[in-house]
Amino acid sequence: MRLSELAKRLACRLEGDGALEVSNVAGIEEAGAGDLTFFANPRYTSMLRQTRATAIILGFDVPDAPCAMLRTSSPYLAFADAVGLFMQNVQPPIGIHSLASIASDAEIGEDVSIGPFVVVESGAHIGKGTVICPHVSVGHGSVIGDDCLIHAHASIRERVIIGNRVILQNGAVIGSDGFGFARREDGSHKKIPQSGQVIVEDNVEVGANTTIDRPSIGETRVGAGTKIDNLVQVAHGVSIGRHVLLASQVGIAGSTTLEDKVVLAGQVGVAGHLKIGRAARASAQTGIPSTVAAGSFVSGYPAIENRDWLKSSVIFKRLPELKRKVLSLEKRIAELEELLGEISGNKKT
């Protein structure tokens, strides 16, 4: 694609030869002739000056690069659009594969693609333009909206409601039973039936092998625009707001609420029956045992303000040394107190 055309499609300001051709996208370190790359992180400033790419996407306030430049206020977003332009998607054929099992009363919309070994149970509804890859299971009475992409081996349990333009990656499980058991007098446990509902709103993406559980009563809900990474556990009765980001291995216990635009980095654990306020953030491996205020940035366990955590973490490795100093000071203070006591006794005599 010519740079002039690319700049137009990405809404960037072109600085350089618009007749140059680019055919691929690549990272700034690997990019070469014919490649388009981007610069959005100051850590890569040295690579910016040395890039061999044919063109680069960068901000308006960034120094010139030794190649053609596409200037924009959001380089990373523009690069994401560029990747979409150059990526070659393989479109599955429209229709139902002969090896799929579709209940006679299931409703299948127009232009749907259903692959081999898919099971769609009674009363389910599949919206128009949705793609369901091989080995997917769609439970009784579940609803999948329009233009969704359900990758292989995803499992959508009974009565789940999925909105439009939702992506489920391989092995995602939506509507699995919540972890609910009542303790008997003899110490054994009786399973509490999990009859609630799971609702996934529009434009959500759920990562591979992520599980979103149903509650015994009520609902588990994932708000529109939320993006969930691989290996995330969303427990029964959790309410996730709009445009939330959950990185890999996050675990959220039952009946907790995440308000809009919350960001939880990898391996964050959140206890149950809490509220994580709007736009709050937690750094990797944070443990959250109590409610977090809106706009907060927390770290560590138990979670505290990030700045306090950073100050504390500097001290952690010095704790053995500080302990020795404290013990030494305590010993010296005791000796001085003893000496002062002797001096005071001598004065009295």
C-alpha cells in the first residue's frame, strides 16, 4: 500500500514520500525495508534514531526519524488500525457444517458460519454474521448476538446471554457453576444449585481458558467493551463495569463489583463482596482484601497506594540489616540506662 493512501486511511499527517510502498507491519527493532513500524514508548528512543523501516507512526512532539513519518496524536491506536489493514483474515464459509449438531428449534441468523462438531442445544439463538468454530458447545436457551466470533472449544452453558460483536477465545467457559457449598453438621458439603444467569454485553473479549461463573441466584455480568485476558477467573455474582481491563491470571471472588474502567494487571487477586471504584488500578500480583476507592492506584498485599508500596519495597531488602541495627541500638540504650542508674545511685549516696 502506498504511504499516501495509508496516511489517509489512518488519519495521519504524512511527512515524506507518499509514493513509497509498505507491505507489512513490524516492531521498531525488527522493521526493515517495506515495513511500517511505530514509536510510542520513550524507552525505544535510541531505536527510533536507528530504525530501518520504510515508515514509522509517531506522535507530533517526537523528533524526526530517518524514514517517512506518519504523525498522529495516538500512535499506538493508529498502529493497531494499521495491523488490521495488513492482516489477512481467513473467512470461514457461511453455513452449517454437516458434522455440526443443531437442535431443531434453535434459531440461526443469516450469514452464520458453524463449524464441525459444534453443538447448539434446544432453544438457543445465534445472531446474524456470527462465526462459531469447531467443537464449541452452546447450551439450552442461550443467546449469542450478531457478528460474534466464538473460537474452538469454547463452552457457553445454558441460558447465557452474549451481546453483539463478542469474541470468545479458545477454551473460554461462560456460565460454569459458581463455587457454592453449604456445610453439613458432619463436616461434609452440599452443593448449592447454581441457577443464576451470566450476561456478557456488547464488544467484550474473553481470553483463552477464562471462566465466568453463574451464581445460585441473580446474575454475573460483564459490561460492554470490557477486555479479559487468558486464564482469568470471574466468580459467581461478580459485576464488571464497562471498558474494564483484566490481565492474565486475575481472580475475582464472588459478589464483588468492578466499576467502569478498572484495570487489574496480571495475577491480581480480589476478595469477595468488595467494590473496586471507577478507574481504579492495581499493579501485578496485588492482593485486594478490602474496597478500593475510585481513581486509586494500589499495589502489594494487603493493597496500599502504589507510591507507598514503592517506598516500602525499597526497604524490604534492608529489613535484616535494619533489624540488626535496632537490636544493637536497643542493647546500647540498655547499657546507657544501666550506667545512668549507677551514676544516679552514686550521687544519692
